[in-house]
Amino acid sequence: MATKFKSSVEIDGYLSLTSGNWIQVPDGTTLQRPGSPAVGMFRYNTTTAEFEGYFGSTPAWGAIGGVGGTVTEAFKTIAVSGQSSIVADSATDTLNVAAGSNVTLTTDAGTDTLTIGSTASGGVVTVERNNYTANGSTTAFGVSSTIDSENNIQVYLDGVYQDKDTFTTSGSTVTLGTAPANTTEVEIMHFVSVDGVVAVDKFTGNGSTTVFTTSMSITNENATQVYLDGVYQSKDNYGTTGNNVTFVTAPPTGTAVEIVHMKVIAASGLNANTFTGDGSQVAFTLSTTVTDENLTFVFIQGVYQDKSTYSVSGTTLTFTTAPTNTHVIEVMVITQVSILGGDITEVIAGTGLTGGGTSGAVTLALTAHTGDVTGTTALTIANDVVTNSKLGVEYTASSALTSAATIAVDTDTADIFTYTSGVNNTLNFTDVVIGAMKNFVITGGGSSYTVTLGTSNGASCTYNKISGDYDDTSGTKNLVQIKWIAVNEAWYTISQPA
């Protein structure tokens, strides 16, 4: 027989149930949750049909998993950097995995395995290594081939990365601003052939800024190398989203920040491997096979390691001396670099165009014009639609000139030119085109001044008079009309009011 208690029951010890029995926990809807919950509360939610508890560093109600007859709540929220999160609509929602361009998906129901493969063909990266020992005076060091861009060069002095402001490149020579000290190990890495672009962005820390914006978007964090005052930074010290590199801790004031970015890198192009030294281990297994030691970059505590300090065979990297206990080891391996331009999935016709498509040959055509201008390929202007207001000033404007011995006339600025003669005038014309006709209204000065037609477009010109003579009687208006049949030949008439 059940015993009911009208108030809380506290048990100072433990509750033991005999085999074959059960315990029923409180149940209720989401709206019936306790108004002032405490960490450790446990109940069955009839709204979501699942057990839930009040827990966490920031306490909240959350589902408590269990095994039943069906699989529920395979996922709740999947966060994707730079994208919207995928949120389950219900406890039995299904997550769909889709293959993108050049990607294959293979499932094995027996082993519950999803294999993601690539069908893309990658380009090849060729990296040359050049090693020298400094003598305290030499500043110029040669590399094996011509340098296309300073960004394709990385210089290390005794393992410390050198800012690109400290050296220049010309041809196949790298010249340092200051000669390295005697016996300094100089290593120059040259990216000879890269199917992409090596971009370098430089900043100066101010002690508070943690986010730095690069010149190009970053699709793969492994395609970046970040240095603070020449010291390589582990990927644990920063993250990338779009064009932003965000540091966990703001670089100190005055610190030189250099971000090296290979654009665009295939997701499989750069492999990052991180290990922790124990003081005795010398061999470390990489995630990919290395075909050329020059395609590896090894850093211990952020300090670049000369390639003479280790060797690589297959997937095994072996140090000459075991890295110190607790020291962080980061190994970057370049496998393939390829341009991820992506496929064109659709051509869309913009304003004034028709056509487009998503596959095959795509044709774009001009939209049919209506109104005053009609047609698609050959356009036709309707009759009587070109008005005076549509014409240029060379057909509609009047320009007042100043009398002088030589008057420069730009025929492209007006149709009618006026002035009152005050001396003997010579008119020189510029911007003359075949077919142009210009009108001059010249008022006589009353002193028998003359008007001479001079050069056309800077050269001599033949002027053929049709009729009339210039009259310089004071106040008499002379209309001189000139028609060019060539840039160096024109016909003209002179007339006065009746």
C-alpha cells in the first residue's frame, strides 16, 4: 500500500530499492517546471518526452540522455564557423550530410562510418631550401631559382623568423638589411611554384586589439602562419573567420604582427600536427605522408627548427635531440595546393539582358527596347524624337568672342560666334570635323578692319568663297557661314542685312 506525504521528505543517507522494483520521478510540461529551480533537480518533461535536469556551470534545464527502443536526439545544435548553426527541430530530427563540389561521401552502415573523399586534382607546390652560415659581413644570399615575389620567401636566422621589412629580393638574391652575426645559421625557404597566391599582411599591436583583418578571406586556418616579432604563433593562440584573425590575447604595444596566408588552399593542402615533448621521445607520427622534407615546417615553442635538426621518412618525423618536456611541437606539412575557384553554377541576365541558365552553353541577349528607341540587335530611333534639347552645345549654343589680331575658335563649343571688330582679325579653328558648319556674326568697327580665315586644326586650309564681302562699316552686322567639306577645305558666304 502506498504511503503519501503532504510535505517534503529528506533522507539522511541513501534510498535502496529491492530488485525488480522501480521509482517514478516527477513529471510535467515545460511550463510546469519549478519557478525557482536548483542545481541537481531531475524530472520527466511530458512536452519533449524526455528526462531533463537542471545543471551546468551556467545552470539551465537540459536533456539527460537515456537508451530506449528508438534513437532520439542524435544532435541538437551544430555550429559552423561563418555559417548559420544547424538546429534540430525535434528529438528525432535527421542531420543530412551533402557532398559539395569535388567531394564524395561513402557510408558503411555496418560500422556506422561516413568517409569523405575528394575528386579534385591539386596543383603542386615546389619549395626550395637554401642554408648558409653567416660570417658577420655578408648581406646578400642567393637562392636556387628566380624569386617571383618577396611574399614567396621566408628567412630564418637561428630559427627565428625574419620580418619581410628586414630584407629585399631581386632576381635570385635575398639581401638582408643588416649582416647576420658570425656563425648565425641562415635558412631561406623559397616557394618556387604555388597554384595560388602567398599574401602577407602586416600590423602593429597596441596592447588591446585582438582582431586583425587580412587582405583576403581565409578558407582554412592551416593555410596561415602568424608571427609576433618574428616568433611563430601556435594555432592555439588565434582563430580565423572570413578575413579576420582573432588572437586569444592582444599582442603587446609595438609588437610587429605578420600574417602569411596562402590563398587559395585546398582543405587538404596543409596539414597541422601538434605534439607535446616529454624529454625523451624523438619520433613523432604525422597525419600524412611526407614526400619531401622541404615541404615541412617544424616549430618548438614557436621557434622555427632548422631542417638539419630532424629528418622525415613517410609519416615519421625524427628529431636529432628529444624536445624538452612540456614543450609544444607544431609540424606543418604541405601536401597539395590548388585553386578553389569553384564551378559556375548559374549565369543570370542583368538589367537590359535576357537569357542565362544553369548548365550547358548559356546565351545572353539584349532586351528588346521599346519607346523612342526600338529593337534588340539593330536599334532604331523613332522619327521626330531627337529634339534641340537632346543636341550638344556645338549645335545649340552661342559664344561671344573678343576681338584680337588672332582669335582661336573652338568649333566644338558653340554653333554661333559673335564679336565686334577692333583690329584686323585672323580666325584660327580647332576641333574641326567634316560636315561642320559654323556661323559668325561680326559687327564692323568702322576703321576698314579685315577678317582673314586662318588655320584649321593647326594646319593650312583652303577657303572657297561662294559670295559676299566683309563690310567694316561701324555697326554693320556681317553673317559669315563656313561649311567644312574636309578638315583642310571649306566653303563660305558673307552677307549683311538688306
